[in-house]
Amino acid sequence: MGIKKYIANKDNTITNAFGIDLSTRATGSNMGAADILEVFSIYGSQTTSSAELSRALIEFPVSSIISDRSAGTIPASGSVSFYLRVFNARHSEQLPENFTVNVMAVSQSWQEGTGLDMETYEDKTKENIEGSNWVNRLQATRWNKAGGDYHSSSYVSGSTMPNYTFTFESGAEDIELDVTEAVEEWAYGNQENYGFGIFLTSSQEGYFSNSAGIGQDSGSVLHNTEGATKSYYTKRFFSRSSEFFFKKPVIEARWDSRTADDRGNFFASSSLAPDTDNLNNLYLYNYIRGRLIDIPAASETIKVNLFSSSADVPLGLAIDEATASKVSTGVYKASIASEATGSDGNILTVVHDVWSGSVGGEYKTGSIAVKSFRDDSVMVADTYSQYVNKITNLKSSYAKDEQARFRVFARPRNFSPTIYSVASKDIEKTIIVSASYEILRMVDERTVINNSTGSANYHTYLSYDNDGNYFDLDMSLLEPGYMYGIKLAYYSSEQWREQEEVFKFRVEDN
């Protein structure tokens, strides 16, 4: 499974809006314990040129990302993407449309605080009360610039931080933004992690002219002569204090975790197919006492050789060879293109794969049925739009800390076996090379894990091996006490087609 979520470890809303008396600005207010984050700009409410702003600060546990990477839970840099996800909170106030927010890395440390009041702004950071606000980042330490300090220079890898923007059309959208470069800068220790600030762009924050000049604040009001003379009020997001499990701000790691083992889907090379389709992936799984273990010899070069078959054993000299590489603990992969032809020039029906090491000798011998692109039935099977699907090992419930593997059996819906076939052998499974899953919460049909159809991340793609398709799911991604449904989608005839079945299960507290 190629998904891991990291919930925000602190957040806060900071503002210079007018308080309940409509004359004093709430620059000392703190909302660090509120269940909402708020971003807005109000122009001209008190005077013809008054500007009131609100910004959100969110920090994430990058240290957990670093430790998970060290443990092999998530891949190394370059093989994983990180997405910032912040979720819209519906409200009864006016909602702005067609606006853009900056998502900028904060450049100094700040305190979350314990304030709750987002109406009258009466919860202040003063005396012995910790927390950030519009003026202070710590209890008694000011920001260099009112409204927070942010990395604003052009991004240079290893020396500065990237900045991002996100545009809202209706105003009700969630933020989903690829912030991989920023997370990697933090993870490599190039920059300290102080999270992100989210606020309207300077052209949409309120206009204010200060005689002191550009770059100077007037008390708590930012000099912004390029700002808007209209209001953008108000955009609200759920904070980490929200009671809603799936609404808390997260950094979501996504990566391609597929195992595409072509042992059960091996094709002889053909001029009819492009090079990528002629290439078959074969895997060696080194199980020792039920556990995947690395082959001990550190200098071992592992190869796989293909042989023709005689009496179900390898025959003669190898017809093809490939070198394997380590994929994960105890798992090795080799990619091989083979015409799979015998001495008579015909395509073989069976080949044997023999795995061996430069030090340890022969490790494994397997048997592979060979398919041909010249077989019309293969070409027709690839055009099926609907299948009959079953998750063969589905349980009614799972524990919240369980790692589950779901085995998917698929066959074409219009499969019409002969009476002899039904009586004499099991129904042959179909391996779906491009398949994706999504997870729904059944009570409200909310999609809680999106499929990756149309995505370059492949984080919800199904793996496959000789036994068919499968995928792994970390139940900690789901809120206990609810029933969930699995929906599948298959890529066929140059489009994704959603399958009809919904496979249901519950997640329970341990």
C-alpha cells in the first residue's frame, strides 16, 4: 500500500481584525485550540481604507517522516510524493469565490497556544499564557514582520524553500497540493521545519498605504499598495482539533508500491507489441521460516535464466538471462524480454525460470506458462469492460491497527465455459494489469481514500502475481466504528471503468 498520513502536530489562526469594540485590533488573540482555521481579508469595514487580515499556520511532524523513511516504511527521496491536504469547513457566512492563497514555509518557530475564541478574540497570549498571534511568534518574542515570517525567496534546492499557491474557484474546495520539494528540504535538514502559512496573495489581501514606505508596517497593518479594495470573507478549514477524523490537516505520502509479477501473465516477445509490453517482470521471494529475509551474501549477484521444458524440468542451455535487483527486504526483481522459442522455432508453451547467485549457487526453479500476443483470445480479453469480481479473503471486520491484504479474483462477465470446463477444472482467473481501488465510508458514502486513476502516483494500484491481483491496506488510515466499502476500477480499451461490486467491512477498536 502506497499511502501514509501525517496529521498536523500544531496549528493556529492569527489575525489583525478588529475586536468586539470595532476599534481595537485583535493582534494579541490566539486560536490555537480552535477546531477551525480561518483565512480572510476585509476591506473598508471601519474606515474607507481599513484592512483586516487572517492567516493560518500549520506544522507537521517531519521527524516522523524521517524515522519512517529510515525504517523503510516509506521510500527514499525521488520515489515518494508528499501532498498537503487541508479540508474545507462549511459555514453560514459569506464564502468568497475566485481567489488564490499562498502556501509558504514559515521561517521561524512559533507556539500553538490554547485559545478558542474566534468570534470576539478575547483569548490573548499575555503574561504567562503561551501562543502565537499576529504580532508574536512566541509568548514574548515578536515576529520580524507582523503577520508571520515566511521563506519568500526564489527556490534553490538545498538553500531556500519552495513556495506554493492554490486557487479556489467556488471557494468551497479543499486544498490538495504537491509539496514534495518542501518536505524533502525539511527531511534532509536543509531548512528547519516550522510548517506552512496559508494566506491570501498580496493582490487579494486588503489595500493599505503607509507613508513610511514599501516594506514597512503601520503598527499591525501591512503596507500593501497593490492590494484589493474588496473583501474576501471568509474561507475556513478544519484544524487538527477537529472531531472529524478525515478532516484534520495532513501531509499525505504517496508512492507506487505495486508488485507487478508477470509469472502468471508472461508474454513472449513480439513485433506486434512495443518494448515496454514485451518486458516481463519476474520476482524472487526469499521466505525463511515464514519471513522475508535478505539473501545473506552482501556481494551476491543474482541472475535468472530461462530454459525450455522437457518432462516438466529445465532442458538444455538457457535461452535468456537477466540480472535481478533488490526491491525490498527479501524481494528481488528481474525484467526480461524473451521470444521463448524452442529449437523448432515455435513459441514454447512453458519455460522454467532458474534463479542463482554468484556465491550461493542455485536458489529456485519455477515454471511459467507462456502467452502470445498473436493469440486472438488474448487480444479480445483485453477489451472487456466489465468483470465479475470477488475478494476471496474478505473478513467482516478488521482491527484498527491491522495490516490487511485483499486478494481479488476477476473474470470477464460474459465468460461462457463449456460443460466440460465447468466439470473438469477451476474457472481461470484474469490478471488485471492496470487496476485501482478506492475506499468509501458507507454511512455517508464519503470517499476516504481516492483511487489513483488519472494520477502519476499509482498509490492505490493493485499488485499482481501468479495468484491474481491483490492490494494491502493499513487500517489505521480509517476511523474505527464504521463500515467501509471497497470499489475497484480497471483500465480497459483506453479508459478507466468502475466495477459494479462494493465489498464491505468494518474497522473496530482493538
